[in-house]
Amino acid sequence: MTLGGISGVNEATLGADNSASATRKSVKWTTEQNLVLLSGLIKYGTNNVIGRNQKSESFWGKIAEYCNEHCSFDPPRGGVSCRNHYNYMNQKLSKWIGAYDNAKRMQQSGWSEQDVLAKAQEIYSGGGTGNFNLVKEWIAVRDQPRYGSQVGGNSGSKSSGSKRFHDSDASDSNSVGSTARPMGRDASKKKTKKKGKSVALEVVNEDFNEFKQIKAQEFERLEKLAMLQEEAIQRQVEANQRQAEAIQLMKEKTRAKKMKMWLKLSEKEHLNDQSKEMFQQLSDELFGN
């Protein structure tokens, strides 16, 4: 599952994998940097002129230039670093999409999107890899055919085996089957640059704002629920305290009655057998043996 139809997008040798592991240990990528990397892949990977039949080194070199231009990296990222980190994210995104699709298939009546996401997290973390932590990145690419859900008519790829985006999703209007002569590389670069450096990021921002709004509503709901639970616990504590006080008061009243009977019997000079037995029992209960 990769972006675009470039032959070198997902190429990685054993040495590159080891390099990716070492890079991820030494260099951290922030969410913002991840989004810029994906934006560059959408820009260059879906462009039929720029992206077609590029060598891996040339393609990832462009991605690295785009990343360093649009975001602050310390140190600046190279093509190998960008490729290895994308392969790492792509693996997690692919697993998440599978978990999300399974959750959609299990969706019951009355489930909200948050319920589906929670179920997807449960399925994802069941593989022993922890929670999915690339939610913003997934939102940024979920409308792309290769990362769209296959369940419920989501706008994903109509063919799971396709290696290219549809022409309508491409950043250039030239199609593979067009009889018109395609623009040259320099002209295509200029045209793409004129459309703005953050076309893909605008989509990311819209989806992210919607996601933040949903999370804010969910947080408010959980906060109210926690408040209600706290009030219920407090009422239960007060009820238990009143019950304990009532029991203690009852014990004191009972002891007072027994003491009154004991004093009355102790004042008598002669007691019958029944009175003696009662007097002894009261003495035991009031004063012990």
C-alpha cells in the first residue's frame, strides 16, 4: 500500500531497513514533519508528469527538498531518511486501515465515528504493537485512494491492486491516455508551485480541525460523566455515614435501656430465679464477665 505509481517509492534494501531502524532511534519525526512528508508524497507521487518512471534516488531527493523547504528539520533530512521513515509510517498506516475497516464491518446501530475509532484502536493494539499514534497523518491521507477505507463506500481506491491515483486526484490535469502532449518537467514544476505550497496541507488542516472539534466534544462528554460519577460517589459516602450514625444511636439507646433495667434489679433485695438470670445476663452484656 503506497502513494502514487512511482517505481522507487517503496524500494528498500536490507541495508536501508537497518538504516531506517538506526535513523528512527537517533532522529525523531514530529507530527508536523510527518504531515509535510506526506504532503510531498501527495504532490510528487500523484503528479503524472513529475512522478512517472522516476528513479528512486531522484524521487526521494525531491521529497527531501520539499520537506526541508516547508518545515524545520534539525538536521535536514535526506532522501534515504525520508524514504525509510515513509516505509515505517506506511507499515503502521496499512495495519491501521485494516483495523479500521474491520471496525467498520463490526459497526452496530447507534455507533458514532468515535465508537468506530475506539474499536479500531482495540483491534490495532491487539496485535501487541501498542496504540496507533499516527491519527493526524491518517486523516491527512485517508481521502487518497491507496489509504481510503474499503468499507461503507469511503472514497478509497476502487481497485486494491491499482498502483496509481485516479487522474481526478492528481495535481496535474494531464492523464495517461490523453492525446495532448504533456508539459515538460520545468513547466509542470512552475504550474504546481503556482497553485500554492500548501494545497495538500489545506485539506489536512480542514480534516484536523474537524477531528479536534470531535475530540473536544468527546472530552466535554467524558468530563460531564466524570462529574456525575463523582457526585454519585459523594452521595453514597454521605448515605453510608448517616447509616453508621443511625446504627450507633440505636446501640446507645439499647444500652441505656439495659442499664436502666440492671439498676432496677440491683436495688431489689430478693430476686426470683428468672430475675437473677436476667440480672446476670445484663451484667455480662454491660460490664463483661
